[in-house]
Amino acid sequence: MSADVRVGDWQAVGLVANREINTRVRSKAFRITTAATLVLLVGFTLVMKFAAGGSDATVGVSGGSAALAAPLKATATSIGQTIDTREVTEAAGRSQVDSGDLDALLVGDGSKIVVVVKKDIDEKLRNVLNVLAGQLALNEEIKDLGGDPTRIGQQVAGAKAVVEPMQPPYDYNGQQLVIGMIAGILIYMSLLINGQAVAQGVVEEKSSRVVELLLATIRPWQLMAGKVLGIGAVGLLQMLIIGGVGIAAGLATGVLTLSVSTAIGTVIWLVVWFLLGFVAYSLVFAALGALVSRQEDVGGVITPPLMFVILGYVLGISILPSDPGSHLVEVLSIIPLFAPTLMPMRLAMGGVPVWEAGLAVVLVVLLIPALVWLAGRIYSNAVTRSGARVKLRDALRAA
């Protein structure tokens, strides 16, 4: 009479997870992709550091136009541009425009805008100069009427529209938007790479018949759960390394000026949504991967759920930069299918009501037990069937 060699439920899950962690962490692919991503991220941070603070254009002023330097800067600032000025002689200025050291050169007596460029003028710079030209023309009319252009200019500059919002708006700054996009990219790449790794691992064991040996000592759901937890732990480790180093580099170089607490909060939400999204989608990928026996067929079976991951990411990076308060994204970010990619972006940007963030988490948490049951049933009934692709309806039937 043979002895029962089965181990405890969670002990078996732990053994499978530990095997996946050891195998993948020691793999060259894990080390290379992590190192390459870190190099790109730190390099991007340094580029942003050196690029930050630069002006949109450098304009030379000569002769009488030198008096326009201050009004030019003020006009540029009023319409969201930054212009540096450099006082030069007209001859030197023309030479610098020709060599590319100056974007443009103002010449003349300063009563009107006369600008010298090499070939064509940048549209943003043209807009600034047109606004300044209009101000100069208005000043001349005011003088002809006996008024004081300086006093009237101050009054006009101080006149602002009074805005009365019915609800207090949330002020999104550029850094929050960037961090939101980075959060979305990290979640998207983690789900895409590690989620597919689960399906590919299932097919690899199935095609090599290793699964039959493993199922001699553990149950199918234990094997599936261990694989999901193991690969998820490796993906989480990789994301923490990349996210932590990226935020640390941004804070150290001054590219990010957010508070440390805000940065830590972003990392915590990334971890939460990676875990929720990975567990939910990986259960589906593991179940669908069990339907096929060849690696070439993996893409076909996991494409439908994968499209929700891709669609959520694409909607986020397409809509949120121009419309952070989009109602469409707000609604979709609560739906479990899209929440793992959209909600982290919104949370990183800030301004998400507590009830929305809580509801999104609760809905995904409630969905996971249903996915465990459904994925476990499909996996158990399909993982030992080799050869032709198993139909989904057959896998859902009791073995």
C-alpha cells in the first residue's frame, strides 16, 4: 500500500512559489531587464535635470531695442513662455543669429518690433513678439491721447476675472502628471510581462509533462496559486526596485520637488494596485494558458483579457495629460477590468476622492474570490489534457 506523499495545502503553495522565485530571480533575463530599466530611468532623470530651467528662446537686443528686454520677458511670462535676452551690437547679433547662438535679434529704435532671424521664426516666439508689438502700438495711442502708458499698463495687468467655482477644483501640477504617467507605465509593463510569464510557465510545464509529476503530490489549484504568487513576488520586487530608485533619483537631483510623504504614498499605492491587478489578471492568464499545449498558442488565448490591460493604459496616457479630471477615466478607473492601470495614474496625480479609491479596491478584492473559483476550475480540468486546444466550455465542465 503506497504512502500518501501529499503535503499541506499552503505548504505546497509555498513550495511552488519558492521554486518560481528562485528560478526567475537567478535568471539572466530578470537581472538584465531590471538593470537596463534602471539605467534608462536614471538617465532620463539626469536629462530632465539638465534640461530643466532652460528658456524657450534667446533673443538679442541692440541699440534702441535694448529697452524692450524687460517688456519682452514680462510678455513671454504672461503667456506661459520663458525668454532670455542678451544685449549685443547689431553686427555681433546678426553674426550670432547666423551661427545659431541667438534665436532672433531685435533691431531699430524700440518704437516698434523689428526682428532679424536666420530663416524663419518659431511660432511661439512670433506670438510673444506680436503681443509685445500690440502693447507698443497701444502705448503710442495712449501717449497721443495724453495718458500715462505705464499707469494704464499696470491697471490692465492687475485686472483679473473673478472665478466662482461651485466645487473647489484640484490643482494638478506638472510633476504629478509625470508621476501619474510613470506609475501607469510601471503597472502596465509589470502586468504585461509578468502576467504573460504565468501563462507561458503553465504551458511550459504542460508541454514538457512536468505538470503530471507535480500533480502526483499537489493539487492543481495549489500549483496554480504557487505559480501566481511566486511570479507575482518577483514582479513586485522588480517594480519596487525600479520605482524606488526612480523616485530617489528624482528627489536627489531636484527633478522631483514633491514631499517625501507624497513620494512614499505613490509607491504604496503602486504596490497595492500591482498586487490586486496582478493576482486578478494572472489567475485568468493561468487558466487560459492551461487550455493550450504549445507556446505559440499562448498569445491567442490570453489576448482578450490582455486587451483590457492595454486599453486601460492607452486611455490613461491619452486622456489624463490633457484632461486630468476626465469623467470617462474617473468612471472606468473604478471598474475592476480597468482599475489596475487607471486608478494608480489618478492616485499618483492626486485629487482622487477617498470613496472612489476605496470602492475601486473593494470591487477588485470582491472579484478575486470569484476568479479563484473560475480559474481553478478551468485549470484543473484542462492542465492535464495535452494535444489539441481545450475548448473553454469543456474546461468549465466537471472532469
